[in-house]
Amino acid sequence: MPKATVFEAQQWAFSFIQDQPAADQEGVKLLLRTMLGYDQTQYLMNLRTELTPKQYQAFKAAVTKYAQGYPVQYILGQADFFGLTLKVTADTLIPRVETQDLVELILSQHSESQLKVADIGTGTGAIGLALKANRPDWQVTLTDLSPQTLAVAQENARNLNLDVIAKPGDLLAPLVGQKYHLLVSNPPYIAEEEESVMDQSVIDYEPHLALFAEDGGLAIYKRLAQELTLDLLEPQAHLYLEIGYQQGPAVKALFEAHFPQAKVEIYQDLAGKDRMIEVAFNN
């Protein structure tokens, strides 16, 4: 195989993907940078460094998959989230940038120590692990319906040296018998009828169980509102949820109906879209 520098490999990839709508230049650079173990500065400083034939062959194979619509994070087996590098697999949803706003909201509102927190439907563990990394004294529990998914979250916790509790099970069932100060969840909330306007790569490769919900995307929120009891909550507890940008009023009304004494707030993401719900219980 002909030799190539980092820059030449990058330019080859740019040319290869130019007619492929599923791929872009930023994805190519992320692939190459990560495969070589460079950060952004190192990448720019090493553009004239020559790849080994093995490295170039692996990069070409990765770019070929990327051009076919395969997500970069699944090719690399990892994704960055809130300063953490997390393992991702076909069993886990790729952590989204928007979800970082939910972590930021929680951290901005809670500086207390010794809080008990549960991340419900944790996936890669992104939310719970980001909270634990920034609040080491918090007791964080991760739950997920899928044992395979929860195993990935546990591996991420071990890799990051974060001491968390993992409990398999459906929604609130794993939490029964304990009380929590903070509950947080990024549940499936995409309505099945929205599939036609979604990116094809998401539909083809990401787990539908973690994406779609019945009842116009509201099914899990309805279950949470119906199944959540004060027996699970410490005094003055909070529930935080990620929501679809059109779901704010419906989810707010849902929790206000079930918990009339609670204060329910909608928060926007950095793009100014409704993205988060906070339920502050007055128990």
C-alpha cells in the first residue's frame, strides 16, 4: 500500500466522501485524530507525520464504513460527553451534545454533598457518570432495562474510576426500597411517526428501544408520573428529564396533574429549544 502523511490521508478521505451525504469533513478528522490517539493540537502538529501501512489501511476501512452512514462513534467504539470518554456499542445510544445541558442544569442547582442520585435508563452511563465525576461525594445509582446496556455503563464507570451502583430493571422498579434526592432520566421520547424525518444513520444503527416511545413519544413520561411515589423521594427531592423540543407543555401538564404540590419548570437548551423539565417536590 502506498505511504501517506496524516494530511494526505485526510485529503484522500475528503475526496472519497465528497458525494456521500451521510459523511462530512469534521467526521473524517475525528476518525483520523482518534485512531491516531491525537488531541486537536497534536493532530495539527502532526499533519506531515507519515502513517504506517497498517494505520492507513485501518483508516481507509473506517472511512468506507463512515461514508455508508455508519456513525463515527460506533466505528471508534467511543464518544465524548461532558469531558468524559465513554465506550459505546450497538446496545447503547450515542450520547448527545444536548444532554450535556441537563447535566449542567443539575450541577448548577445542586452543590450539596452526600446526595443520593439515580440515573434511570442510563445507557452508556453518560448522565450519572458525569454527575459523579463532578460531585464525587454523591451516591449515584445507574439503572437500565437492558443488561447488555447496563454492562457498558459499568465498564465505563470502571474505566473512569467512578464508584457507582448499577441495578438492572424497568424504570423505577430497581429503586424500590431506597429514597433519593435526585432522579434524572433521558428516556426514549421520539414519536414513531417522526421516523420519516430522522437521520437515516440513527434509524439504521442506533437502538430503537432507546429512541422511540408510544403515545406520541410521551409513554415513558406517563409511566414515570403514574409510578413515581413519595416513598422513593427524600424531602424536597427533584426529578430532571430530557424532553423533545415540542413536548414541554405536555410533560409539564402531566406532572402538574399527578403532583399538584410540586413546582414544574421547563428549561431550554443552548439552541433556545425546550429540552429539560425539572419537577421540584414539596414533600
